[in-house]
Amino acid sequence: CLREDQVPPPIARSRRNLYHPYGKRLLDLTLTIPALILLAPLLLVVALLVRFKLGAPVLFRQQRPGWHGQPFTMFKFRTMTDARAADGTLLPDDERLTTFGRWLRSTSLDELPELFNVLRGEMSLVGPRPLLMHYLERYTPEQMRRHTVRPGMTGWAQVNGRNALAWEDKFALDVWYVDHLSLGLDVRILFMTIWKILRREGIAQAGQATMAEFQGTPRMQQVVIIGAGGHAQVVADILLRMRDVGVAVLPIGYLDDDPALQGTTRLGLPVLGNLDDLAQIAHDAVIVAIGNNHVRRCLFEQLQQQGETFAVARHPAAVIAPDVCIGPGTMICAGVVVNTGSVIGANVILNTGCTVDHHNQIQDHVHIAPGAHLGGDVQVGFETLIGIGATVMPQCRVGAGSVVGAAALVRTHVPERVVMVGVPARMLRRTTAHALADAA
């Protein structure tokens, strides 16, 4: 979901040459005119069968968007009845699509009248499929580029999954075709189409008689990452991976007060300025990517007072039970496991490979370090750090503001604001908020 100012002009991104305006149309006419002559008997037989099986009209006519979104009337053989409910509305597709209609679609014979659209110059043999007129207002600017070529009877998306693909995947394939259009690619798609028709693959979307209606691609939530250190890059990586698996989230850059970081990039994302610049940056949400619990808490509360919305960074490789509650601003890394009944507070870090067993209560601004393990029914207090590889046994409480050292084993309740080390864990010293920040 790119902003309009992020989308390069189509010509700048296209590899099209003289083949697009001239050679492609010549190929269409060269193949379409003989095809209509040779297929005339078949067209007549199918038309008679449609008339006998489904009645009149034989042809299905509908306005579809063509080149640059201009409407044209597309022709297909009819495959559905006009059966209606008591209130006069058409019944769902799966109730109107007959056995004969399914056969026409599976063999692609219903598409043959589109050869007349190709002959008239409204379509091409190969190109993105023409969809519905009201989809035009639902496309992102990137998806809209599929209309910079004539729509086709078959296309790159059709030979790579057809209706079995999700809409966003189909549109991505359509745009790829626009950017790689060539004679060789068109010929390849035509041969692949014949093979797909013979195998009857991808006729419908799973669970649907036809393709479910495109409702529009969800707008990406644009997230600013507060901080630009190593932990911030981990957060950025998680957000980018979420985007790659279809979550509507897009990190747009970092804010950091270190002058040496200004103007640099990390994981391809720019450092946009410092925290004072946040108000001038268009964004939907923020996430505080600071490992230090106390500093992260102060920044979170400051941004909360300013009315900011907080994103959740959840790595696709994390395993989270469906009933787990996750607070705003929380980061969950790869390999994390959180079992049923657990509650994770706001602005929490569940770092790489840590495990949280059933019915844990983790309060706000906590950091569970890589490889740490919490047994069942554990309670972890506000602004606590559980160190790398530490273990907290079931039903233990760890008091607010405490630190459990690396590889420590907690077998009893831990009071507030202490540092625990060793196996079994013992109290090393008491701490304050500022000392805790240093320990973290």
C-alpha cells in the first residue's frame, strides 16, 4: 500500500517496448481471426446448449474496466440461472451456478465470446483479467497499474493459480506482468493456459463457487519506531516480516536523539529525526524500541499523554494461544511461545525464544529476555527484567521493579525491587528505579 507520492510513473518502471503498442495488437489479430473461423462450429454448439440448459439470453454481458479503466461491454457464455429469492434478490452464486455452468467454467468454454472483444480492440489475448467497475475505487495506486495495459482473456495470474489465489497475490502478479510484458512472455502464457485448461486448475477460490468479492486491500498502518539501536532494528525486522505475510503494517522509519544517527538507514528504513519531529511525520502508530525498561516506560507514558496509538510487533514465527491478551506497544520476537490464559501487559518485550506457560500475568513495561522460561501461573510485576536463560518456577511471583539475573532459577516469591542471581536464585541487593535502569 504505497502512498501516491511513492508510486513511480508506470513508464519509468516498465520494460515495455514497441511490442506493447504495435506488436501485441498484431499478435492478437493474427491469432484471433483464424481462431474465430476455426471455432465457429464450437461456438454455435455451446450457444445452443446454453439456450437449451439455461434459457435466454445466451450471452452474459457486463460492463468491465478496460485500458486505463475505461468501461467496455464484455461477452461471455452464460453459466448461471436468474433464480431469485422471495424478495426478488438474486440467490447466491453457488445456488445459481448449475452443473452445466460449472462444466463450462472448468473447460473455459464460457470465455470464448471474449474473442470478439479482442477483435474489437477492447481486450487482448493476454493481460490482467477485467474485473468489476466498482473495484476501481478499491485499488491501491500500485494495484491500479494493472490497467496500464489492455485486459486479457488469460494472464500471468491465471496461469499461476487463477481463482485459487488471494486477491492481493493476483494483483501483484498482474503488476509483475505489466512490468515484464514482452512477446516471449505472452507466448509462454498462452501455452501455459492450454495446459491449465486441460488440468482444470484454480477454477474457484476455496470454499466459494466463484471468486469472493474484492473488498479492497486494508490500508497499511504506518508505524514510527522510537529508537534506532540494535533493539529497534529487531522491531523493524518483525514489522517488515509481518507485512510480508499480509499483516497491514508498514514501518516507515526511526526517531532517535543521537545526532550521529541522523540521516542514516537501518534495514533500509531511514532515521527520520528525533522525538521532537514526530508531530511533523504522517503516521498511524508508534512503538518504543528501547531495551531499558525504565527508559522505555518513560517514553511510552510521554507518548501516551500526547495521544499516540501504539502498534504491536508480533513475529510470524511466534506461537501465541488465541485467548492471550496482548497490551499495546508490546514486542514479541521469533520463537516465543505464550500459552493459553496468559495476559501480557503494555509495552512489554518478549524476546527471542522465551516461553510463557499457561495463565501467566505479565504487567506493563516488563522485559523477558531471550531464552527465559516462565512456568504456569507466574506473576511478573511492573517494570521487571527476567534475564537471559532464567527460569521462574510455576506459581511464583516476581515483584515489581526486580531483576532476575541470567540463568537464575527462581523457586520462591521474589520481593519488589531486588536483584536475584544464582541457582537457586538468592537476593544480591535491593535496587531503585534508576539502579534498575542501569541493571537492565
